[in-house]
Amino acid sequence: KNASFEDDKPAPGTVPGGWLDLGAPGESPPDTQPGQFGVNLPARDGKTYLGLAVRDNNTWEGVGQRLDGFLKKDSTYTFSVWLARSNSFLSMSRTTGQEAKYNNPTILKIWGVNTETREEELLAESTPISHSHWALFTFILQPTVADFDEIDLMAYYASGFEQKNGNLLIDNCSAIVKIRQ
């Protein structure tokens, strides 16, 4: 649902419809972009997209969504998403209390979650996203722990940039397509 993160009006701390905020307690939710914190990259698809941050206080942002069915254990799926990073992203640092640049590279982590049993599994992660243009990333998802009825998309620190401020932009997710049983 709402695979392109469309919303009526981009706004800070506003998760696009159909998605749940999975960020740290006490932190602001993800943003509907463009136009917030100096981010001005046009959408890859539609008018808006999702902006996620990682912070110097060891917190990060993410979103999740219940699936119509299950990602079945021991099956194989393909999933694609467009990713970018904004060169300009300014926000307050909770560590310093001052405005800071949030432009370090990040990665996308894709988690499967079983909402009944609370089992979860890291299904895929991207290479570091340090480019300021949209690029298509295709992932192979192969659950081995359980059947999952929720997918979570989380920003996380790229290696070498732990606890550094960064941002991740996401647009135009594909359907999750089963390719092998």
C-alpha cells in the first residue's frame, strides 16, 4: 500500500499514509519529502517520497507495513526500491543541541516480522547510499526463520559512519514477487 510514499503535502515528522513509524521513542518520526530540512531532490515517482534519518545519538528511523499475506519461510522473493541521499539535510543534533548536517552515507535494512510471534529476521540490506540521485536497488528476500506478515524498512549507519548523522531517501517500492517456493 502506498508503495511510492505519496501524501497530500510533504511535511516534517509525517509518515506517508499506509506506513507505520518505527523510529526510536522520543525521536521525531520520518518525513514526507521533498522540502523538509533543505531536501529538494524531485520525487522519482509521483510527488512525494520518504526521508529517513540516522542520528549521532545512536537512533535511526524506519517505517513498516502489514502485508496482505505472508512472506513464507524457505521461499524466495524479489523486491526493488529507488534509493538516494540528499547532499543538504540540516536538523538539530540532540547530542550537541546545535544545527547539524545529516549527509553521511546510510544503508537500508529490510526486516521481516511475524506480528503474532514477534519473530523477526534481517532479510536484506543495501550497500552504502552516498549518491544524490535516484538509483534502483533490487533485493532477494529469503525468509529462513518464520513466515512474516510485516515488512520494515529501516535506515541504518553505513560502516565507518556509526553514530554519525545521515539521511536516506526512498521512493517507488515494487511489489514483493515470489520467484521460488
